[in-house]
Amino acid sequence: MNPFSSGTRLRDMIRAIRACKTAAEERAVVRKECADIRALINEDDPHDRHRNLAKLMFIHMLGYPTHFGQMECLKLIASPGFPEKRIGYLGLMLLLDERQEVLMLVTNSLKQDLNHSNQYVVGLALCALGNICSAEMARDLAPEVERLIQFRDPNIRKKAALCSTRIVRKVPDLAENFVNAAASLLKEKHHGVLITGVQLCYELCLINDEALEYFRKKCTEGVIKTLRDITNSAYQPEYDVAGITDPFLHIRLLRLLRVIGQGDADASDLMTDILAQVATKTESNKNAGNAVLYECVETIMAIEDTSSLRVLAINILGRFLSNRDNNIRYVALNMLMKAITFDDQAVQRHRVTVLECVKDPDASIRKRALELVTLLVNENNVTQLTKELIDYLEISDEDFKEDLSAKICFIVEKFSPEKLWYIDQMLKVLCEAGKFVKDDVWHALIVVISNASELHGYTVRALYRAVLTYSEQETLVRVAVWCIGEYGDLLVNNVGMIGSEDPITVTESDAVDVIEDAITRHNSDSTTKAMALVALLKLSSRFPSISERIKDIIVKQKGSLLLEMQQRAIEYNSIVDRHKNIRSSLVERMPVLDEATFNVRRAGSFPASASTVAKPSVSLPNGFEKPAVAPLLDLLDLDSDDILAAPSSSGADYLQDLLGVDLGSSSSQFGATQAPKAGTDLLLDILSIGTPSPAQNSISSIDLLSTADVNSNPSNALDTLSSPVPPHTATTASTGMFDLLDGLSPSPSKEATNGPAYPSIVAYESSSLKIEFTFSKPPGNPQTTNVQATFINLSPNTFTDFIFQAAVPKFLQLHLDPASSNTLPVSGNGAITQNLSVTNSQHGKKSLVMRMRIGYKLNGKDVLEEGQVSNFPCGL
Amino acid sequence: MSWLTWRVPFQRRLVSSDRSRFLLNSPFPEKMIRFILLQNRQGKTRLAKYYVPLEESEKHKVEYEVHRLVVNRDAKFTNFVEFRTHKVIYRRYAGLFFSVCVDITDNELAYLESIHLFVEILDHFFSNVCELDLVFNFHKVYLILDEFILAGELQETSKRAIIERMSELEKLE
């Protein structure tokens, strides 16, 4: 009773589906078929079962859900006939996989079939087991499979061998049970059995060291002999592929030799001859031969040093690289990457060819070649290679520019011989591929520029020139805008000319044109516009003669659709207008950015895509990556020492940024006060923007400040802040507030926190959760830091099942003590504390860094928050 | 910077809910076939065999992505495309694409050769195979594949042996 030849229903269904002209028609046919099949399943008629399942498999392949057929597979497998079993097992492999619970039910049937008297049934069971068995099934059925490796029929032996590889992958503990059986397979003459046996041995060697040792001792010579026999064998039509007898077996044998030879000089020595023979004798004009050569080269490079062989291998790769077939060139590039580790010189010889490959039309080749070039770069050839790559960047496909520019930036940053060269190359990349350059790269460029004081003039002029031509490259515009803002005076006066530079005449108005262009261009993003606004503020002081025009541009931004821009425009306008006396000190050139700190931050923030499930915006205090508004703050460097009285506004977050870390811990207080409006007013007051506020309001504000003060450090910056204006003197609001502003000479202290040896930090803060770290060092052990983490619930509801997890890089060791509780009440009703101890094996060289993951249940829903702490105090 | 695994107090461990990452972080560092696909130019799947467990939705995504990757490549280009953290070795026969997904460091040329062997077997079995044979006899194609590859590894390299085995099995129907 064959479902496919007699009953034509399956063919009919396929025809019907193929006849459908639209997807909707097809869905209708499938829906009807599925309904019929369901009905038949419910009738439980064994007669139609395998035909139904066959239809279901086809429907499944079209992408429709077919889970309702899973039980049918099990019933078919349990039925006695071979045709039913065959369809049942096929369905099992297609419709189920190892993760489904249903699969457990089949273990018993599999066991019976593995012991079946009909060897074809045994074959079916082995096949299913090999393709989908789970770890549990592997344990249960391993003895049967092990026995079947010795079965008389070769078809069963080879299936059992591959089934065993799956079993030992799933359950490595079982490896030793299979070692003897696997070794016996190596003596086989039947190619199918031999190839599966070699595969099983290879697998065992990878998993189990004892097995590796065993095969090394007992089988090395045997394997070498087998390889020699098939290499030298006469023409065998059954296994011949393009003149090579069974290249697949060649490859498996070479692979097994690779694990045997790796790390063992004696074994490597034994295989030298045969490897040399394969490397020299194999025909390389067909794919099959090249596949064998490729595997041979890989083995030569992996086994213990036999330098003459390696020369041979490198030569083969050189030949591959000059091959006309793209596939061969591709594998050559891949292999050369590995060869670099032991023979850099030989690979360097192919540099020109590799560079050509970077320009190949095939993306696969380009990608490999680019990887290889990156490895080939060293101090000596960096200038030449970079030039080639940048030249190519100009003409490369748009979709390749992202990869290419990223690699060029990496090379330039890593091997740059001098700052001038670095800046030049980066400018070229920004001009060609500015829109693909990542944030951390142009941030780094600004840091470098900031540090190269003798090149400020040169850089700003070069950027000016570049931005005139390439104004569509976003990041180029940003860097240019920043530099013109900072060094605009050097631009117009041709200050700091260096030898190779052509003098240019730029008027103040030209410089402002560039900024105006950036701020008015419709496709500039908010970061660029924000940066341009800051640059304008700075230029208003640098170019007093055209400050009216600058003011006009700033004023226009009052109408910006972005709230942030509006606010800043108002604030800056007020600075330009009303505070001429402090303006110049407000917009002084930024102090040199600290390269070391930046690099640490960058390293920390690079892999961190800090994300929260609860709310997307995470504010990591001091983190480099911030929402779009942050550049303004960063650029003015408001977040710590320098000038406090700069314009900022809006919610408590900005206040926190504005006043630096010290106040951060009190921001929760703002949320808790009954008059949150006063908080905003206070800010406006401090910043002297908007209408003068009534005295009462300001008094409450200052009260508020002092309450916050009590809760944070006693010697908080706020003390200095509020001392010039004690509450009782603030009689008239406006003057009082301006006094306040004036009282802030640009020197408020950073060393406000001098309490313990290390200041506490806010390690993490989101809308619902805050984590603070306090530090202590156990005496006599500078490497270890005890951290007490305090978790504060900022949401109005209690967190349950609270769990805190942390991860650290390898140079740190982390020990977590249990938390004080797993229920976190609303702020004010208590907090959870948890002690961590961190040991820094690179104490003094690297600072601490940590990732955190916090999970809890809020109103019965799971919430997961993640973050990274890279603002640990120095010296921990 | 390489990060160590998450530390958790007590015995509590994270349970990963994201199964779709399986393909990316396969627990098998070994070189093995992750899946084999047979698709036509329109992207209709004619055969899909997975040797690693994937969610159904993920399978559809994989099939869609692989088709997109291979269908528009120039005939002169390599037969290899990088696919997520793996590599797809594909070969086109008339309107059909045979794609094998393997480890990034595996021997591409060897898989190219095995694809060809598989096609020869199909060609022999159906005597001059065409796409329609594979559509109407899809279950047989799966059976041939099961005789050729098992557990993501090559099982038999002789065309004759597989054809003989198939005719033995046919007799049992």
C-alpha cells in the first residue's frame, strides 16, 4: 500500500497548489487540505495516516503551521510496516526537533527499532536519531548505537558511526564508551564506513583528551597508511572525482591527522612524508584537487613546526591567490590570514595582490581581502597601504564604504606615526565616507585634535576647506563645526601655519557661513544642529565684530521644532545679549580633553548597547554616549569642574548633569517633593532665563536645595553654590538670582567630595531604579575593592523577585554576596543592599569596569534592565 | 574586551529565552553542516534540512535571507557568501540553488564538491532531474539526502552505493 503511487491524493494536492495563481488562492487550498487532514486525524483511521502526513510535510515546506500532525508521526513510527515507519520518521525529522517535549515519547519506539530484526528499520531509526536526538535521548540510546557500530551490514555501521558523533557532541561524557569501536572502524575497507569512522575519531579527539592520546598512540600510522593507499590507488571509477580517488575521504583523513599532529612533534614527524606527497602530487586544475590541497595546507599549518612543509604550503597559497577562479582566490585569502602568524614575511610578499582583491567586484572576496590587509598593516607599510585604501574609498561601492572606512579608521588609529598624518587621513575618510563613520571614531578625532595644540590652526583650516566641498558628510560637518567653534580665531588669522600649507583667506563671515549652513540645512540631524548652536555661541565671543549676525542666527532657532534647540537658543541669546561681561569666560576654549580617560570610556562604551526593557533611555552619569542633547553638555564640558554658570535647563536630569556627580544622588528628592514645579523654576532661576520669579518661589527652591544637600555629601558643591545667597537675603527674586549667577565665579570646586577615600558613585539610573556604589578597600590588599551596592526603587510600586547580576572583563575577578532581600519597596521604605568584592589583577593599570543586569517583577511583569558602569573612581 | 559570563549569587542561573541565537552561538564548535536548502529562483523552498534546532519562524527567516543572498550574485563571483556568523556555500543548477550552511572556517571547496555529488545522485536517480521531479517526489529527495548526509556529516561518497540503496528501499514500499 504505497501512499504515493496508488492513492493519487498527494499528487493531486501538489497539482492543486501549483495551479494557484495568487497567494490567497494557495492559502485557501492549504486551509481546506489542513481541515480535511485534521478531520481524518480525529477519525483516527490508520489507513490514510501516512498519506496525510506526507501531505502535511509538503504543506510544512510551503511554510504553513503543521504542529497538529506531530502526534501522527509518533503513531506511524509505532506501526509495524516499513512504509509507514519510513514516512513517520521522515515526518519526525521535518516537523519536530530536539526541543519538543513530544520527542520524549518517541524514545521507546526508537529503542525497539534499533533492536529490530529488519536492518532497514534499524537504518531508519539510526538516521532519525542522528539528525534530531536530544541529550536525554543520547544518554538513553547510546548503548544500542555503540553495539550497532559493529553490525554486519556496512550501511548500518556507517549510520551508527555518524549517529555516535551526534551523541558525543550532545553528551561529551559518553565519549570514552565509543573510543574502541571508533578505532575499529579505521581498519575498514568500505569507503562509506571508513569516512564516517574517521569523522567519529576526529570528533572524539576534539572532545576528549584521553581519546586523542589513544588515537595518537594506536592509530597514527594506520591513518597515514590509509591516506597513502588512497593517494596512490589506481583509478577507481566509483570514487573518482576529476582524477582524484575520493577527495572527501582525503579531506577527512587530513583533518584527523591535523588534530593528531597538533601539539605532538613525534606524530607530526611521522606524517611529514605523506603530507609532502599530497601537497606536491595533487592535481590543482580542478576543484576537487584544490579542496584536497586546501585541507592539506591547513593541516601543515596546524601541526608542529616542519618548516620545509610550510614553505610548500605558502607556495600553494601563493598559487591559489593568483588563480583565475574566484573561489580559489577566496580560500587563499582565508588561509593567508592564518599563515600570517608563523610567516609574516611570506604573506607580506602578496600584499599587492591582496590589495587588488580589496577592489574585487565580489563582496565576499573584498571582505576577506580587507580583513587580511588589516592584519598585514604594520608601522612600516601603514602610510602606503592607507593611501591605497583611501584612494579606493573614493571609488568603491556605497555599500562597501561602511566596512572599508571602519577598517581604515582602525588602521589609522592603531598605527599612526604622527598626529598630523592621523588628522590628514581621518579628514580624507570623513570627506569620502563621513556618513558611515561611527560616533566613537569622530569623538576620538576631536580628542586628538584637542590635544595637538600646534596643529589647531592647520586642522581648522583643512576642515574648513573640506567642508565646503563635502558638506553632505554628516560627521565631517560635525567635526568642522566643533573646530571652527573652538578655533575660529585661528581660522581667519592664518595662525600656526605649517610648512606644506597653502595660505587661505577666510573672513569671519565665511566661517559663520559654514556654521549657518550646518544649522539651517534640512537634513542635518539634531546633534549636528546642537553642535552648530554651541559653535555659534563660541564664535559670538571670538568674532565680536559680527556678533549681531550670529545673534540673528541664534534667534532664528527659537522657532526650531526641537525643544532642546529652542531652549538653548533662548539661553544663548540671553548670554549674548545680557551677559557680555561673563561671556568671554563662559565660552573660553575647552581645556584639552584627556585622551587616556576618553580611551577608557571608549573601550567601556564600545560594546555596550546599554538597553532597558522598562524604558529605553538610560542615563549613565558621566557616560560618553548620551541622548542627542548630550553633546552640548559634553562640548561645554559642563558635567564636572570648569564653568558652572553655563546655560542649561529642563528637568532634574540636566541639573544633575550641570552640577556634576555630586548632586546626582539627590535627584530622586526632586521627584519626591510636593512642589515639583518649584524644581523647574529653580533651574530657570539659576540660569537667569525667563521672567523673574516671585521671591517665595525662589526661597522654596533654595530650601529644596538645602534639603537635597543634607542627603548628599556634607561638603557638597551646593554649599558653595548657595552660600553667597542665603535664603533670607533673597528678597527680590530677580536680582537675587542674578547675584547667584554672578556669585558663581568659574571656580567651583570639584573636590567637593572628600569624605571617604573613594567617592560613592551612581552606578546606574533609569526611570525606575537607581543603583549606588560605595567603596572600601580591605587593609593591605590594594587589588581588592569591596563594593556595597544600594538599590533604590524610583517607581511607585514594589519590585519583587529582584535579582542583580554583574559581569566583568577577564582581568577582574568578581564575587557576589547574596542581596539583603529580593523585594525592593518603594523609595523611602527601604532599599536592598548587596556586597560585591572585585579583585583587579591589573591594579594601577586598568580601572574597574562592570556590566550589570537587573531583573525584577513589577506588577507581575518581568522587567530586565542592563547597564554598564565605567565611571568607577580612578585607582580602584 | 572579552567579558566573562554573568555572575549570579546562589545557584540561580540565567535561562536564555532567545532561542533564535542558536545559529549564532552554536554549542558545536565542530565543523558540521548546519542546514541544507534547495530553493528555486523565486525563493520557493524545495528542500530544507536543518541539523541544528531552529524555531519555525527563524527557519523561514533563514530561508528568506539565504535566498536574498544568493539569488542576485554574478555567475563569476565566488560560490561563498557570509551569512551571519556562518558561511553559505551555494551552487546554481539551472533555476535551482543548492545552499549549504557551514562553519566560517570550514573547507568551502569540499562542500562545493559535495553539492555537485548530490546533484549527480539526484540526476541519476530521476534520470535527468528537473525541478518538477523534486516537487512531486520531495519525500524521495529527503530520503536520498538522508543516505548521503547524516548528523550534518557526509555519510557516503559513492554514487553507485546510494542509488543501489535507494532501489533496495523502493522495493520495500
